[in-house]
Amino acid sequence: MNKVIVIIMFFCFNCLYSQLDTLNYLKQFEANKANYIGQPFSQLLNDMTEIQPKTVWSLPIGTKKTISTDSRFKFTLKEYSFYKPITLLIVWAPEIPRDQTEYYEKKNKFYFTNDEKNFYGSKIIKDIIVYRY
């Protein structure tokens, strides 16, 4: 029984530690956002050699139903995207028409595939915010 408890504690610690490492890693990009603002998103993605987003969410907020002002890139499986995930929020300049972001959400069910990488790669970054709820 004690072995089982030790193993469970070990896995919990590893999961927590990897989350903190991801957060610290992404916070470096936020701290250096001046290098990316006004640049295509592909530049940021190319510099992210340690980890890439797993999902992307560009749902409209408030009264702006026809545009996506920002996208939330999450670094966990879709099933865990609702449980305080580490999020890379990218604000776009100019904003992206909602029908374009919605197309990829429906096509790939919010997963960040090569389709999304190509689509978002040419979009211009206005701001970068990294957070965990």
C-alpha cells in the first residue's frame, strides 16, 4: 500500500513540475514580447522549440461576434483545456474574421494541427499574454 502512495505522489509531483516548467518557458516569450509584436505568429512558433500548442480557441467575446480579436493556445490535451491550463493568449492585429477561425475549429475540433499552424502562422501579433487561471 505504501508503494502505491509513493508512486501516486511521484506522478502528481511530476505533473505539477512539468506544468510549472511549461509556464516558466512560455513566460520567457511574454517577457520578450517586443521581439514578436508586429511579427507573424510563425516567428514565435519557430522559436518555441521545447513545446507547441495542442489546441487553439478563438471564440468571440462580447458583442464582436463576427471577428476574433484573439486566440488562446493551450498546451494540454483538449479534455484538460477546462481545468486551469497554461494559456498563451495572442491578440491579433488586424483582427481575424470569425468565419475563418470557426472553419478550423469545426474542421479539426480545436486541435492545433498543421492546418492551424499554416493559417495562424501568417497572422500578425499585437500582444502576448501567458497565464494560468
